Amino acid sequence: MSTRQRGTPAYRPHAGELVLDRRTGRTGIYMDTIGGEHYLRPEGGGLEWTAEPGHVDPAPDTPRFS
């Protein structure tokens, strides 16, 4: 069940932005939208996964290490 109200547009991230996939609880770097799905990858690298645009929000403030 989505927490968004009807008629509220989905969040539109920018390439390279850290986002939260609410469906999985994972954070990832937004890469692109293809075929209506957002492509995200783990911060440290690895395999991308897809997320529905309605399930993606800006990542909460978390400490990040270089």
C-alpha cells in the first residue's frame, strides 16, 4: 500500500542522487528511468535494481563515507 495520496505526483530524482526505495527499504544512487521504471544502484557499486517511481523518495539524511 502506498503512502502517497491520490493525485500526488511521484518524486523525480536527478541522476546521481541518493534515493530511498520504500518497497525494499534500500538506498541507492538514481541512474535513469527506462520503460517507466527507475534504475538504482548501491552506493558502493554493484548490480542495479529497478523501482517503481511511486516507491522512490529522497534518502533520509544519513552519514556518508568517502
